Amino acid sequence: MSLLRKLAGETAIYGFSYILSRVLYYVVFTSYLTRVISTTEFGIYRDLYFYVAVLLIFLTFRMETTYFRFAREDRGAVNAMSLLFLGIFAGLFFLGLWWWNDDIANWLEYPGKTILIMMLGGVLFFDTLIAVPFASLRQQNRPMRFLVLKLGSIALNILLVLLFLEVLPRIVGNDPSLPAILRSDDKLFYVILSNLLSSGITLLFLLPVMRRQPFRWDTGFLKKMLTYSWPLVVVGVAGVVNQYASIAFQKQFLKGDTASNLSEGGIYAAAASLAILLSLFTTAFNYAAEPFFFAHKDKENARSVYADVALAFTIVGSLMMLMILGYIDLFQFLIGKDFRQGLKVVPVLLVAFLFLGIYYNFSAWYKLADKTIIGAWISVMGMIITIGLSMLLIPRFGMIGSAWTALACYSLEVSVCYWLGQKFYPIPYRIWRMLAWMAGALVIYFLMEWLRGFYDGQLAIVLVVNSVLISVYLFFIYKLERSLLKNALGRT
């Protein structure tokens, strides 16, 4: 079996678990919530989870990537040292959050929502401890256990949200004799409570996975792991800021008051969720590609395979981008009506997320070459661009300024990462072919928009014409990349 086909298979398995779980999550936490809560509440929800994403990078200390790097050297030491370090780190963080909870709530400008912040602290504690067992399953190629536990966690989260928001209110009403936890009027309280419960239960199911793993205490090995991982923490934090800080920046830099800025941010976040459908694919790819790259770095033709992977990713990503844009008239119904005014950001964000996916491909070199510090510098550069352009563009252009900021950040990161990679760890990427497929998708999209002017308002005709144009793009993929497709799907 070809290496490219092996990666395609692993991406399908891990990608299926990730994409299906995120689609389920998307249906509830974007499509459903944008219909039951206000734009301001949705802005608060996305703003709080931005801080969760940043803190989770710090607390996990990117041990999942470090696990793949060192597990083949001494899996027992990796298991013991990573769990010990993360357990102590997460425990101290939660104690600190408990002690300074009021100060933190005031700093975040949510003084009345201390309980939400404390529950999110519990989510962070559980999710930190979950990171290593899930990495262990991926490293050992146990995708079905990974699939069941990932999907089970998301499904449980969704069921709990529906239980608290839909079922219990109809059963118990507003009986004052019931416990306060069942009588809250704050829907975000139940959303976060559901997350807390599902994360805790998932950890319980993962404990048997780690109990059967080898453990060996070696503090020297921990130092070696932390030396490798700390630059990846910088990479991860910068990546989260670049991808998810838009609401926090809009809360600060838009010209209205906090409530109206959060409302605008909620509209942006809901519309951006349509572009994140492409980001789901890039993250699913990254789930499979990271352990794949490490496992095959010593193969004779590995670098050529990495180049094929980048090209195949770009083709599939460009096709997905084109399909989302071509059927945006249907995708818009995934979000509430009050949120659809933000759809103008979707095309720009789709291109940005495609560049982000290509960056995931290109960034493999500094992990394989043990030069993660270079990745940290690239990410810091991107974060500086994000912060600077957000301050400049959001006050002038509103939410679309966040979209252009993301595109500028990711396109520059890709360029710098490629240039440095060719100096330190050359990989023969098919750059011009990759750019040609991206440009082709954009040309077809602009053609779709031009033709729309002749029959705007006639949805059936729009969908038929766009389907024909997407089929033309697919035809060219088949004719021009047939050998690549055979390598990915067939045997060599």
C-alpha cells in the first residue's frame, strides 16, 4: 500500500470521527444556539471559549505532539512524565482560578458570570488530562477506540444540552422547590454545565486506556520533552489567537458599547462557522498527518510523499472551498436568520482557512527537524500581524476587517514557513500546481458571482449553474491529477 494511500485511509478514519463530531457539535452549538439565544449571548459564548482554547494550549503544553515525537524512544517514560506534568499543572491552575475567580471575571468584563468561568475551569482540568490518552490511541493506531470515545463525548454533550434546554423545562417547569441548578434562566449556564459533565465522564472512560500502558519514571526525559514542546506552546497559542480571537478583538476595537460589539461579534462568529466547515477538513487532516509524518520520516521517499500530500490537500481543500461558496444559498440556513447578515466574511475566510491548511502541511518540516523554535517565531510573527491589523482594520471596516486580517496572517505564515523550510529541510512541493488549483477555484467562484447577476433571486437556476461549474472543476482534477488520485486510492 502506498504511503499516500495509507495517509488517506488514516485521514478518513480520524477525519470521520473529527468531522462527524464537529458536524454534530455544529448543529447544536451554532445552528441550534443561534436560534435560541441572542446575538449578544452568542458573542459571549464564543468569546469565553476563545479563552478556553488559549488556556488549553498552555495546560496541555502540546504534549500530544511531543507524545508522537518521543513515544517510539520510550513510551513508558512519555506516559508517566506527561501525565504527571499535566496533572500537577492543571491542578494548580484550577486552584488559582478558584482563588481569584472574581478578579478574573471582572478582568474579562463578565462580573456577573463567575459561575460560568469556574465551570469552564473544570472543563479545562478534565480536557487537559484527556489529551495524553487520546494521543496514545492515535500513536498506537487504535482508530476505532478513538472514534467511539470522541463521538461518545460529543454525543453526550449534545444530549445534555438538549436535556437541560428542551426536556427538563417542559417536565419540571419553574417549580421553586427544585434545586437552583434546575431553575436557571441563563441558557449559557446549561451549555457549559453540559460540557463540564461530558468532559468528566469522558475522562473516566479513558482511564482504563492509560492503566494498561507502560509507565517509567524519568525526570530527565521530562526535561527533554519540555525542551521540545515549549516552542510548540507558542505556536499553539499564536494559532488560537489568529483563528479565534476575532470576537475578543471586536469586543475591544469596534466603536459601540460592549453589548453591541458582542452582538456584532456573535454575527461574525456564526457566519465564520460556515467557513469553518473547511477548517474541519484541515484539522481532520492534521489529526492523521502529524503521527504519519513522524512515523515515516526515515523512509527513502518520504519527502516526495510529503510533497504529494500537500498537493492532494490543496486540491481537495480548493474543491471544498468552491462547493461551500457555490452552495452558500443553502449553507446559510445552518445559522439563525438574525446572523446571516455576516455572510460577506465567508469567501475571505475560506481562502484564509485554505492557507491555514497548507501551513499545517508546510510546518511539518520544523517538527521533523527538531527546530520547533523556528515554528514559534513564525507563529509569533503571525500573532503580531493579527493584533496589529485587527487594531487597524476592525475600527474602520467592522467585522470584514477580521476576515482580511486572517487572510493576511495565514498567507504570510505560509510564505515564510515554505521559504525557511527549503533552507533547513527541503521538500519538493509542487508550488505552482498548488497555486493553480487555488486560483482555478477562485476564478470559477467569481464566474458564479458574475452569472448570478443575470438570474439573482432564482435559487434553482443558481444551484444548477453552480453545480455545472463545480463539475467542470472536478473534470479538470480527474484529467490533470489522475496519477495522484491513483496513488492515493490504489496500490503501487
